[in-house]
Amino acid sequence: MNFSGFYGNEPIKKALNAHLFHAYLIEGPEGSGKHTLANIITNALVCDGEIRPCGICRQCYKFKQNCHPDIIDIPSDIPVEDLRRLLADIVLTPNDGEHKIYRIDKAEKMLPAAQNLLLKTLEEPPHYAVFLLLCTAKEGVLPTVRSRCQVLSLAPLPEEILEEHFRKTFGVYDEKAKTAVLLSAGFLGKALEIYGTEDEKQGQQCRALEQALQKKDAAAVLGVFHFEDRESLTAFYNTFALHLKRRLRDASGSETTFYASLIRLWDSAGEAMQTNINVKFWNANLARLCLKAIA
Ligand SMILES: [Zn+2]
């Protein structure tokens, strides 16, 4: 498995590369990388490329578009009858590839009756099924369910790794970044969240842009992009990217599509921005991307 973008946690990477289990319980606090890891595993399992995930094959494209038919996200508050129906379909072989992946975020919030129902499937799943259960603490999941899963507990990262990531992403490792890293207890997502929300002005700009996009207010969108220098534009770009990812994580229904497509557009600018920042050009270009999202 290609773990690029997922730092540290070598024992987990080794375990995943050594043998594929039919069920994993991914455990870690908020901001520890549970979703990043679950996405890498999911993407690798559907990918057709040589090094998986390759990021360029047809299956990877469907994964990125959030429309892969063999990836089934189950909400943790699913009513038991709905879960029963959904799990009954597991006997149908995958549509596109070798695996069918069932994912449950916040698995500890599932009703005991739903967990017991899930247990029955975990006891004898078809060979192509893989379950990914995410939770903040494994104790929240019934011991019987836990015993059917390989537990992957995410570990905090050393400060050097976080520092390197901050330097790569923001170009600096200043006092604010150091404080965020310290408060994060070694979890990158947490550190970035603290770093991103600390700046009130940027927070306001993010919310203003988000509201303008929701209301499809083109004039208000253009109003946001008046950044005067490279630093403030890059910082806003990175903060809004995190902001969108958080929103997607908490979204449901049509909101999911909205944020997923916005993230794709926003991310598409990232690499080019790293190589050349002409502030005027990028103000206009990012505004154009946003207008495309609401067109
Ligand atoms: Zn691929």
C-alpha cells in the first residue's frame, strides 16, 4: 500500500502490507488521521494500478469523485432494520473490482442491537468484503465486535514530523505553529485545526466565502479575494482547504456532494500555487474556481 501523506505509525503500515484482514477497527482521537488512513485503505483496495492507490486509474477517479459503487458508507445512527437490508446485499459480488468496502464512522455510536447485527456479518463475511470501523476509543465498541476486527490504534507523531509538515505546507514553523503542535499532543489533524482556527481574521474570511458559495452570491465571492501579499493568500488557501475538509467530514446528503466538488476544485490549484504565486493572478484564479463551483 502506498501511504504517502500518512505520517509515522510504521507498525500499522507494516501490518496492512503484510496481510489483509476482513475487518479493521481504526482507533484514535479527533485529528489523529483515522479518516486519512481509512481513505488510503479504501482507495488502495479499489485501485487497479501497480502501486496502490495509484491516483490515476479509473477506479481511483471514481473514488475521488465519491461515486465508487463498491464503497458503502454506513451512518452510525442507522436504524437496525435499514442495516439489516444493507447487509443483506453483501452476498452480491463487487460491481467493479475485487473488494466491497463497508465503512462506519463513529462506530462507538452504533446501537448495541445494530452492533450485534453487524457482528453476525463479521463472523462469516464473503471473501471480498472488508469492513472499516472508525472510533475514538475501542472500548466504545462491543467486545464481541472488537474481537472480530484487527485493531489499528493511531499513535501520536514526533514533533519533528509535525514541524516538517508545517514547514512544507505553510513555509514557516513560527510560535503559533509551535503552540498548535504542543497542544495537539502529537496529532497532525488536531495541530492543523488549532493552527487554522487561531487566526480569527482568517476564520471570518473562510466563513464569508462559504456563505457566499452557499448563497451562490458571485459578488460576495469576488469580495473575498483581495489578498495583498503572498503570505496571506497562501495562509488563506491552506486554512480554507482544512475548513472544507472539516465541513465534508460533518456533512450529510446533498451537502456531501457540494463540499466534495468544492474540495476538488480548491485542491486543483494547490500544486501550481506552490511553484508560482503571482498574487493578482491567484486572487482572480481562486475566485474563478469558486464561481465555477456555484455555476
Ligand atoms: Zn488507481
